[in-house]
Amino acid sequence: MDLNSASTVVLQVLTQATSQDTAVLKPAEEQLKQWETQPGFYSVLLNIFTNHTLDINVRWLAVLYFKNGIDRYWRRVAPHALSEEEKSTLRAGLITNFNEPINQIATQIAVLIAKVARLDCPRQWPELIPTLIESVKVQDDLRQHRALLTFYHVTKTLASKRLAADRKLFYDLASGIYSFACSLWNHHTDTFLQQVSSGNEAAVLSSLERTLLSLKVLRKLTVNGFVEPHKNMEVMGFLHGIFERLKQFLECSRSIGTDNICRDRLEKTIILFTKVLLDFLDQHPFSFTPLIQRSLEFSVSYVFTEVGEGVTFERFIVQCMNLIKMIVKNYAYKPSKNFEDSSPETLEAHKIKMAFFTYPTLTEICRRLVSHYFLLTEEELTMWEEDPEGFTVEETGGDSWKYSLRPCTEVLFIDIFHEYNQTLTPVLLEMMQTLQGPTNVEDMNALLIKDAVYNAVGLAAYELFDSVDFDQWFKNQLLPELQVIHNRYKPLRRRVIWLIGQWISVKFKSDLRPMLYEAICNLLQDQDLVVRIETATTLKLTVDDFEFRTDQFLPYLETMFTLLFQLLQQVTECDTKMHVLHVLSCVIERVNMQIRPYVGCLVQYLPLLWKQSEEHNMLRCAILTTLIHLVQGLGADSKNLYPFLLPVIQLSTDVSQPPHVYLLEDGLELWLVTLENSPCITPELLRIFQNMSPLLELSSESLRTCFKIINGYIFLSSTEFLQTYAVGLCQSFCELLNEITTEGQVQVLKVVENALKVNPVLSPQMFQPILPCVFRGIIEGERYPVVMSTYLGVMGRVLLQNTSFFSSLLNEMAHKFNQEMDQLLGNMIEMWVDRMDNITQPERRKLSALALLSLLPSDNSVIQDKFCGIINISVEGLHDVMTEDPETGTYKDWP
């Protein structure tokens, strides 16, 4: 492709490719696709996206096509790979200057340079790093920033390579440029700190941006660039210096507004400091040992003392708590039970931990977590009032859960309490003791404190097993608190029923369950929606518990089921409806057929809910799960659900419908239980099987369930089913047998064997294309015992139950093997007798013995020659299946 003549044409087509008109867009995309493999195309793209006078959208598209081309054609072994000459020209052009004015395009250019560096640096591109280092030193702000941006993306990409040779190259690179990276970061950091007080927001933002980028480079070099980083003074110096820098940046937050870009960048930089420490601890726990003391002192002071007041923010507190948690839980810092078996590094780290976590420190952390961080905030209480369903979703792990402060504090509390339970148990018990008896409903602070302490007791349930008499506490303290109906007491009603749910599987006497069920019935009628939802959660935990007894639960079943159904109707959020449906499913599953008198309302409501949830596939999954348990509970009566049930199965298992991606697994399970509980086949139930052929073609993890469904149809109505679907099913099986694993082949053959068992007349004709494969497998001595056993089971059914068909099959195979029928029969009997030990199931051994015995009445000399072998395996089979009757002392064939 000639650059001069092609540039205009390519530019024109790129311009067309940015059009919103599909009539213009599609032909342009096709043309660009054809040019992708043309020599010189990427040189033209380079000229276009580096020409700042052209339209931004066109340049953006040129960068994207260039970046995609690197993925497809840059490697030497790739089809239509770029020539070495063109790649050399492109590499030189990419780093000629770093002056891209548009941020988004600059980022894309940096990323594509990093992609090339991953493949070519340093061997084919030794000048890249020196060029970047020189470019970040220039005084021009734009060039410096773009070079630093590229430097970061290149470092990040090279650090991600995992082959040993690549790791060695990155170690060499890191040791060579680390000193420069440190000085660069210190320079930009000092510049930022000097400019903060100047009031020049643009200058502050510019220097902060460079500080952030240079710190990102240092993070990759520090964490990934050294095998033993603790032996490098510059690395350890940088890490020790982070704490002072963090203090400086946190103080800067006082002088920077809370609502501007600078504040956002400042917080990102502060968080990046903590990420350096967390990553380094994760990758190099023993190298981190000298930093344990300082990390704990810094984190605890900012999170649990007044030092952090006015300068910390939520994400920073989360990161500090994560740092404490990782140090507390780190396996590398935990000595063996026998101290002598532990490494010196482990003992040193453990010693530092133990010296820091003294009784006063642990007590203060525990009290602060409970009395400060566990308290419901004004924002949470407001959300409770204004959006109760949103509140429950957040509390149980919504989208923002990962970086939310509350779950982080709870996890830290659990980890510290587990690690130091002997120290902290008396502290928590003391907090419990101070809260005995009712709390004044007018004292909101006291109510919230009690809520926080109960939260802690629930989280530490397993650790407090031997220290709390929960049964007495339930009767004397918790149950009366559930009966306080004042509106201001609702946080405690919610917390108490949650607390009981945490203890139900830990320590809760079975005799007390009726009292709990009575309380649950009352709370499911509570005026507050959050309380009712939390009560439903505890109900689920109760019925899921190992010690659940149906007889205790049945007197409350009607009331609870009715109230749960009302709650399901009342809630509007998808997540909440899913949650309540899961509770209903658990109840139905546990009481099974006892649910029948009470499900009418739910059965009438589910079709409406299914229709309303058309855009919410996860809610539909919950509906499918509920239907599975409903069908199991209703048994044969589930036939009344077919007008709704069968279309649901049809949609969920139709691979041509997009929702099948979400619904298929549950849809197949529902299909199976529907068949298992169906009293008879119906035309509609039979028609759904049209979905099966595409499902078998998927060869997915769902195949096992598909085979169970096929068996279900065979046992339910073999004649009608086989007459309708056997031909297509047989074709699918023939294709599957060539593609799937040994286990899959056995599953296919078991379906054929079941069909032969249920319908010995029709099945051999229907599955005739498969039987030659089975016959051949026996004759040739299939090497996998489990497959051979199944082959013999299938052939045994044919021989025993349809002699005429076996004769025609033998005749057909004799022609294929070019042998006499008698000779082939003799070979088959000989192999059968020889491989009888492959059959491990007694019923299958009995089948094979009977099948071979059925041949003995023949006067065929070949069969008579095998008489001894047949009798021998028959006697062995007889011993396998005979059992002694304890009443008569005689032996009989087991059922």
C-alpha cells in the first residue's frame, strides 16, 4: 500500500466509518477489514492518528484499528503477520514525539505502545525505555505527561508477564530504572506539596497528575520487579517513606475542597499509597516484615484514634482496615503449633504482631469497632425510612458492598476476634452485661449502641459458644425485646431476629423453636418492612438448620406461608423478591407434601410475577427454583400447573432464546422434576422435547441432566416417545458418541439400555444405527471396562428380549466384518465370557448370564463349543445375585 496515494483513500473510508448512517458505515467497515492484512495499512493509520489537524473521531478510530492490528498481526507466527521492516518503522514512529493533545487518544496510544512493548521490548525495541526516560525529563508539560503516561502503561504491561525468561528481563529492567523512578516520583511529589498552598488549582492538578502516574510506575516496579526486595535499600527506603508521604497528603486534604477534581485525584493518590503496601504484603510477606510495626501503628492511629479526625475518608479507612486484616490473617506470620518447626522469618513476624497487639490495643480496637463503626449512621437510618428495600440490599451485599465501610469493619472484627478471642471475649461479654434489660425508646443513642453490641455478638457467635448461655439469653432478654412494638425500637427488633439467625446453627435448644416460630409469625406482621425482610432471612436459616423438625414447624406453616406470600407481593425490588422467593422455596422443600393445602395463592401469583420479570433473568431463576420445589411438593397434582409450567420450561430450555443463558440450568432441573412427578405423558409435555436436540449439540455441563430427562420420557411413555423422537435422538447420539468423553458415552448407552429394557420390541429398530457400534466394541474388546460393561448390557438386552433382531444384526455385522455368522458369533461369545469381570453390577452380570444362557437351546456347534464358558460365568453370576433368607435359611435371587 503506497503511503501517499493510500492516505487519502484510507482517511475517506475512516471518515465514512464514523458515520451514524448504517448504509455508509457498513461498507466502510468491510473495506477496512479487507485492508487489515495489506502491507503499509498500519503505517497509514499511524500517519492519520498522529495528525492533530484531522477530526478527533477519525483519529480515534484509526488508533483503535491500529491497536486491534497489534493483537492480530504483530506476532511473527500470526497469519498475515506484519513484515519486520514495517514493524521497525512503526516502532520508531510511535515514540517520535509525545505531544497528543486529546487525553482519550493519548491513553489509547500509550496502551498500544505497551502492547508492542509486551511483544518486542527489550530485544527488538531496546530504545523504548531510554526514550521514555529522556522524554519524562523534558520541561514541556504536555510531552512530559504523555511520556509519563506511556511509561506507566509499558511498565504495567511488562510487569504482567509471567514466563520465567520474561520475569528475568523485568527484574533487570526494574533494577536499572528504579533509582530514576524514585527520584522522578519524589520530584513530582515535592512539586505538588509546594504548589498546594499556592492556590493555583491548574498547577496543583498538573503536578498531582504526574505524582499519581509516577507512583503507579513505582508500584509495579516495587511489587513485581525484585525477587528479594528487602535486600534492596532503595525499595525499602521508598516503602518506609510512604507513611510520611501519606501523612503529608492527608494533611493536604484540609486545604483542598471536597468537591473538585483535585480532591478526587488526591484521594486516588492516597489510596494508591495503600495499594502499594497491600500489594507488597500480598506478594512479599517476609520482605514486608520490617514494615509490620509501622503499618499497624499508622493504620490503627488513623482509624481508631483522634489522629484521623478531619483528614480520613471512607475508602482510606477501608484500605487501612484491609492492611490490618491482612497482617493479622497472614498465613506466613502464623507459627506452627510446635514453634521449633517454624521458620525464623515467621517467628520474627509473629513476635512483632504479638508485641503490637497488647491487651489495651486490642480492647481499644474492639470497643472502637463496636461503639463507633458498627453504629447505624444518619444516612443509613434515612435510607431505612425512605428506601427500606434498598437498605436491606445494601446490608446484605449490594453492588457497592466490596468497598463499603460497614462490611469491611465487620470482617476485620471477625478476624481479630478469631485471632485473639481469649483476650477479646471478656471485653465483649462486659459490653453485653451493661446492656441487660429493656432500653429506653427515647434514647436513640442507647438503642444504636445496643444494636452494635448485638451485631458483634452475632458475628462472634462461634467464638462465644462456650461463653454465652444463649438459650437463657434468648428467653430472658431477646424474646422480650422482640415484643417491644414501639417504632423507635425497630432497629433492635431487626437486630435481635438477625442475631438469633446467626446463633441458630451454633447453639439453640430444639425445645425453644416453637417460641421462635411464634416470634417469627409476629414479626412477619411487623409494621416495618425491613424487620419483616430480616425475619424472613432468619426463617430461612432456621428451616435450613440441621436440627429442624417438621413436626414442630407444621402448626405455624399456614400462617408463615401466608405472611411470606404477602411479603412477596408487597416488595417491589427484584433483589428483594428473589430473596423472599428463596425463603418460600426453602420452606416448601423442607415440608414437602405438607405444603399442598397452602400453595394456591402462590400458584396463582407466579404466572403474573414471571410476566413482570421479563427483563430480570435472575428473578426468573428464583421463580424456577421455587417451581422446582413446588412440583416436588405437589407430586402428581403438579399436573394442574402445566398451563403455566410447560411454557416456562419451553422458554428456559430453548437455546435459540437469549434468556436461556441464565435460565437453562434451572429450567432443565424443573423439566426433570416435572417428568418425575408426572402421572402420565401429555401432548404438551411431549412437545417440549423438541428443545432437546439443540441441547445435546451444546455438549455442555447440562448433558447429564439431559440424559436423565430422556430416561424420564422413556420410563413415562416409551412407545409414544420413541415413535415421535427416536430417529432424531438416535442421530444426535451417533454424533455425540464421536465427540464426548468416556463417561458421556456410558450415559448415552445407558439411555439406549433403558429403552431396550422398557420397550424391547420397538427400541432395537429405533436405535438400530447405534447397535453396530456396540457390537463392534464388543468384538474388538473395548479397552475401557466401564464402556465394555455398558456395551454388554445393551447387547444382553437385545439378545435376551429380541432374538430375531439380534439375528439380523449378527447377519449385518458378518457382512461388515467379512466373516461367517457362526464365526462372528463365536468370537463375540468368547470376548463376552473373557470380559465378564468388567461388569461390576450384580444385576448386569445376571443379565449377561441370562442372555448367554438363552443361546444354549440352539444346536449350533459354535455355541455348544462355548458351553463350559457360558455355564462357568452363569454359576459365578448366580453366586453374585443369591442372598440367604434369614427366616428360612434358603438362598434366593435378590429382587
